[in-house]
Amino acid sequence: FDDRRKVEMFIIESEPEINIDILMERTAKRSVFSTNFSTSPISRKSNIALAARYLNGYIIEPKGTMSFNEAVGPRTPLRGFQKANIIYQGEMVQGYGGGVCQVSSTVYNACILGGLEIVKASRHSRIIPYLPPSRDAMVSASSDLLIYNPTEYPVYIITKATQNELFIAVYGQKPEYELKISNRIVK
């Protein structure tokens, strides 16, 4: 089929509404939180570093929700997770992905400090040594951590695991205020 009609086109140049300079001006570190795992065995340290890598760079869209379990994925040996201590029905037992709850708990605290909303979180059945009471967020195949971004801009989760410490930073629109967490034991 040969169609030799002439078509006249016009090019209209326009400036983008958002460019890199605007994004850089609007983006700030909203919070950072860290936990220590220096006394952990190698397998637990490896699981923490692996879960942190899976989570690094995750974007929570404006008015969007992050599922920790979807972001990190299943804790299986095929994905690189090793056996380490987990809390199961109040007891310490060996399970794949032991240590991943330290990542979810660190994310939980960083996101609270970053002004994000916690939609769903579960506590461990016993006190954990790396955080004060009520500051943990246990995850498993049947329990998730859900975090909502109430802002009009994307939020970025940045992770770094050293040999002994896990850092979680939340970047996004500059916050209007600084949040602090305080604990009070009531019983």
C-alpha cells in the first residue's frame, strides 16, 4: 500500500514541569536509623546484608504502600538466605532468613522517624536485644510490615549493612518537622 500524502508537522518545544534541579531541591534525607548486630553469627549477618540489598533503592510511590515481604521476597536458600536463629512460637529455633526481622525493625523505625505511616506491623513474641520494647516489626511468610507514603512525592529507601551495623535512610520531599520516638513502659 503506497500512500504518498504530504503531512505537515509542527515541533513545539516546552520545558518540563520537573527537572533534575527541582528534584534535587525537593529531595532530602527524611530520617536515618541504625541497629547493631556485631555479636551475631556469620549466617545471621549474611541474611541481614542480603535482605538490606534486596530492599536498597526501593521506591514507595506517592500515596503508595510498601510490603516488606514483597520488597525483600521469600527467605529461601535458592535466593541466598541461610539458616540462623528465628523466634517461632516464643522459642529460638533455626530457620532460613534468621536476622531479616532486624532489617524490618530497622526499616520500621526509620519510616516512623521519616513521617511515613505504618499500616501493619507485628511484634515478636519475646523481647529482642537490638531495640527497646515495642520498637520491633516482626516479619514472616504469614506476617508482613506495610508502610504507607502519605506525601505527594516518591520516598526512597536506602540501606547499608556494614560488618556490624545496619543503616536505613529514608529520602523524599523535605519534611516540615522532625519526629522523635519515645518509649514508655506501662506494664
